[in-house]
Amino acid sequence: MKSIRFRFLVAALAVTLCAAIAKSQTADTTPPPSAHEHGHGFGMEGHKLEFYAKYLNITDAQRTQMKDVLHQEHATMKPLMQQMHAMEQQLKQYEEGTYDEAKVQAVVAQQAQNLVQLKVQETRIHNELFQLLTPDQQAKLKELEANREARMQNHMHSTPASAPQQ
């Protein structure tokens, strides 16, 4: 189980890396969209993506290949993301309006099916991108992710300081 999780995280990092690379390859003739226009803000995420590109020393050929993969897969991912957004909007209606448990159950069940398809596609894309890395880059990414996972585990298992008594 841990091996699958590790592979997924490595693949996720590869996709994240490729997204940064694809973004860096676009022409700078127009200003980048604001977080509101784009639908989600990159903020620190963009910095993190650039870090991975530099850390792994991605070549121009790899950037081009990764950009091509992401461009080809955009048509597959966009409708799934739009469906997820539409379902979130439907659920919002029940949060703010009249609650109907049966309808909420139906929307959530539909959302779960969509999420499965989304994760299957994401994993396939992550794998394609990971395969574009050299063995050294793959090993370096795995090591980076293992260190990150260890820090996360350490953080989750550390006991928080006790709250002051009032």
C-alpha cells in the first residue's frame, strides 16, 4: 500500500513539475491571468513547480515532451474538472438552501464516480510524465518525495504543545 502511495506521490510531483515546465514554455506576450481569471491561483504553487524543474535539471527536450503530453491530455481532463466544479456548485445549493438528503446523496455518488475517473486519468498522465525523466531524475525525485513524506509523518506524529489553561 505504501509503495502505491509513494508511486502516486512521485507521479503527482512529476505532473506538477510538467505543469511548471509547460507554463514556463508559454510566450510572455500576454500578462498571466489573475487567480480569479484562471479559476485557481498558482501563488506559491508556481514557485514550487519551478523548484522541481530546476532541482531535476529538466532539459529543453524533456520540457517540450512534457508540454506535449499535458497539451494532449488537456482535452481529457478539462471536462472532468468542469463536471467536478458543476457538482460542487450543486452541493453548494443544498448547503445554502433547502437541504434534500436524497438529492445530496445522488450528487455525491455522481461526484465519486467522476473523482474515480479523474484520478485514473491523473495517474496515467503522471506516469507518462514520470517516464520522460531520466533514471537519475527519477531517483532524485523519489528521494525528494521520500524526504518530504518523512517530514510529513514526523509532523503528524509529533505531539502539539499543550494549550494554556484558562
